Amino acid sequence: MTDTPLTPREEDEAQAAEYVLGLPDLAERMALEARIKADPCFAALVTAWETRLAGLNDGFDPVPAPDLLPQIEARLFPAAPRPARRSLFWLLAPLAAALVLAAVFFVTPREAVLVATLQTEDAALTYEARYQDDTLTITRVAGTAAAAGQVHELWIIAPDAAPVSLGLLADAPLSVAYRVPPKGWTLAVSLEPAGGSPTGQPTGPVILAAQIGA
Amino acid sequence: MDDPVADIILKCAAQDRAAFGQLYRDTSAKLFGTLLRILADRSEAEDALQEVYTRVWLRAGRFDAAKGRGMTWLIAIARNLAIDRLRARPPVTSDDGIELAASPEPRAETRLIALGEARRVSDCFDTLEPDRARAVRGAYLSGLSYADLATRHAVPLNTIRTWLRRSLLRLRECLET
């Protein structure tokens, strides 16, 4: 076997393959994910490797999944407009869509946008929620995780709607696929038993809350 | 080529919610199996499955049927999410953890004698040294990292990396020809 260094092209190919296989550690993986977003040529190499190795997918045995569609739909399509408002909603929706498009077009943030800061009065415990590319990322910037046997659970609450869980907050930032959280919605953190709320609704005290756009 | 999954994803891209329900019914077992294999934890796999379909709906507009099959695209999303979660876990130092990382045997891979893509990948894997082919499959199917492989083969991480990179480039050459 030769030990000559890889050419730059081989280096890119090797990195794309390593990413698809999932070999790198977290820090390197995050760097590669950033490169995929920023570099279309590299992204194409990654896609090519995904196709190249797709034959291995036969190795994943199907396992019947529980019906989680209601929870998924609750996350994607919360709080459908109520009938009374529907006519006005549909009247205004195209205009709103145009405004959103214009905003997206002109702002096009390259950095993740801060959408809410959730903190205690003394700021001893602080989470920041940022949004970028269909992903909401919640990072603890001050304080510590819940005590053993408990966990911080993140909720999003549309006006007049029941809270929908977005996941459990551990030491690593929580990233969830999400659309732009609308203004006026609330992000909240409750204290739950380890493993999260057993009921699908907050069961413990709500320790942090922040309204988006407030 | 006939690709019913791709057709449903394209309907999802057109905001067809009924198609989204159908996509879940038709593909969730495969994706759940994928997540379960990599995460090896049922409740985490269920959580990840919700996340996967949320991403699928949001990204359906970016699916390009000319670039690959629908199921390949879905599994790539599921694998990426599962590996992100795996790498974000705190490092396991106990012996149990190492045992767990080293245990999955390439049981399913032996069935890799299907037609088409699978057959070609299989043929090309046969050109690699057996332990390297096993390492590549272990990474793909079980989410093993360089660190896991280094432990498993009892060699320094950089050594594993050097020989695996060579193997991957060779695999590419074989698959291109």
C-alpha cells in the first residue's frame, strides 16, 4: 500500500465518504455539515456517495413503527385557523406569503437568527433559541442541566393551543427541524421526570418561558 | 425508472398532506428499522422518527428524483439524524459500551446478494481486504465512528483513518467502472 498523501481532489472525496459513513467525531461532523451547506461542489460529492452506498440499505431490516403521525402533524401543522377566521385568513394569506418571501429574499440571514432567549430572572439559567435553514437550535448558555432523575423539556405553544413537545434539553444543543416560529408563539421549558413527560403534555413546573418576537 | 416513493415525496413537496400520511405508512417501518439499528434504543428511535418525518416534509421541495431514488433520500435523512444523535452522546467509557459498539455482526450484509445497486456494491466490497470491508459496513449500518473502529481493531485512530480512506477511494474507483 502506498502512503503518498492524497491529492486535494482525493481529500475531498475521502471527506465526503467519511461524512456519509458517519465516521468523524462530532466536531468534525459539524464542520463537514457546514461545508455541505456552503459548498455545492462538496454537497454533490456527498450526494454521489449516498447513492453509491445505497446498496447497503438492504442491510436495514424494517421494523413496524408505532403510529407517530399525529405527533408529527401536530408539530408541522399546529393550530389550524379556526372556521370563523378562515375567510379572512385566506384573504390575507397570499399577501402574507408575499411579504414573507420578500423578507426572506432581502434578509437571507447567513447566521442563525436569535428567536428567543429563555432565562430565569437572575439569568442563572439561560437557553437561547436560534433559527436557520428549517432548524431550531436551543442551546444552554448559562446554568446547568436538571438534577439527576429529571430533565428540561422544551415546548412550543401556539396561541390558544396545547403545548407541543420539541424535545429534551441535555448538555448538547437541541436541534429540531422546524419552520420559522411565528411571532406571538411561546417557547417554554418545564421540569419533567427523566425521559420526558409521560403524558405528552407538561407535567412538572414551567421554569422558563418566552414569547417569540416579544 | 419506476419509483413510487419518489412520486409520494413530490406530492409532499406540493403540500399534499394526505400524501404525507401515505408516505409515513409506506416507509416508516424501513426508516424505523434504520434508526433502531443505529441508535439501539427504542424510545430514542421513536423520537428520532418524528424528527425525520418533520424534516422530510420541510425538505421535500429539495428532493430531486433525477439524482436518486426516493427511498435512498429518505434513508440518508434518517441515517444523518441518527448519526448526529449518536455523536452528540457523551462518550461511553465503560467496558459495556465498548462491547456494545463492537458487537453488531454483519449478519444482514450476508444477504447483500440482491440485484442492481446492492450487487455492485457487494462485488466491489469483495475487492477490499475483508476487515476493511467489514469496517466500512459497520460504519454505514451501525454508525461506528473512527474512534469505535480504532477500539475494535486495537490500532491507533490515525492508522484506521489512513487505511479506511484508501479503501474508500478504491471502492469509488470500482463503483465508477
